[in-house]
Amino acid sequence: MRSNIHIKPKSLKCLRPVLDKWIKLNQFFVRQWKDVPDVPWWYNERASVGLLAAALWKTGGYAFEEYSTKKKGKVGRVDLEFGTGNEVFVAEAKQCWIRNMGKTDPTNRIKQSFKAATEDVKRCNTMGMGKLAIVFGVPSMNEADSDLAFRENVAHFLDYANEVDAGAMAWVFPGSKCQPTIGGKIYPGVVVWIKEVA
């Protein structure tokens, strides 16, 4: 299994154990569901936020999900409030589906997802907490791609993923032997990018 974590600003260093646990939880479900077959990132934003919340709880933090609050005068839902270490954040998340992995540049889709998450978190009543925009990137490729193309496509995608302007990033790609086929597509892994919002 391939995975990694990159964190740039000191203000997000508190996320390292959380992202490490997030990777381990994704790997756990890949192993647990291998006979189904299924992967946790194939679902939706709500499931992705839930797995990140589980990582927070398992590393001694807290998470409160999908609660109602005023957002610039209107009532809306906040995806996640969480605390880890001595830091507390409010976060809005987006799930970014990326087709034709390895054959297209996903940068614009990821930027659009970050823009939407950033606009959402700016409308939140943060009560002095830090604000984060979170994007879960879920690439797909055609089932017909060979094992060699699989490795090349993952490497090509990760080149783009590493160029995304985010303060923290983690990813897990468990390998071609662990992939279910859903509607003729393979969903080989997941990336989470986290960006501080002023």
C-alpha cells in the first residue's frame, strides 16, 4: 500500500497524527471489505467526513459533524467542528470526483472544490476557531487499464496532487489488487487536502 502525509505550516502540524490515523482507517476498511469488494472513499462527502472524524476521536481529539448554525444570517449546516492537540477548527468539505485519472489534469476540478469549501467556511460562525477548507479527491480510471497503466496513472495523479496549494495533504492508494470495479471504473485511492482560510 502506498500512502504519505505532507504538512507545511506549523499551525497544521497538529493534524499529523490525525492524518496518519485516517490513512490507517482507510487501509483497515480496504482489508476488511476485500471480499465484498468495496472501499470507503467510493461513497460521498458525508462518509469521507465521517472517516476523518473517526480519526480525530481515535487520536484523542473530538469531532462534531453536520450541525445547524447561522451562516451569514441564514441557518445552514457546518460539516465539521473538531479539536486536536490545542487547536480547534471549523471545516467545510467537498468530495471531488476526478475521472480519467492519469490522462487529464485534475487541477481545475480540485481548485473549484476548494473554492466552494472556502466560500462555505467563510459563511460559518466560527466563534474564534480556525477555519479550514477540506477536499477529498477521489480519482477513477477504466477497469480495462492494465496493471502497468494503473501504477503509471497513480504516479501521474500524485504528481498533480502534490502541486495543489494546501497546507496539509495525505493520501492512500492500496494497489491494483485491492480495487473493486464499480460501473466499469476502478477507484484506486483517495487524497485529502486541507487549507487554512483567513
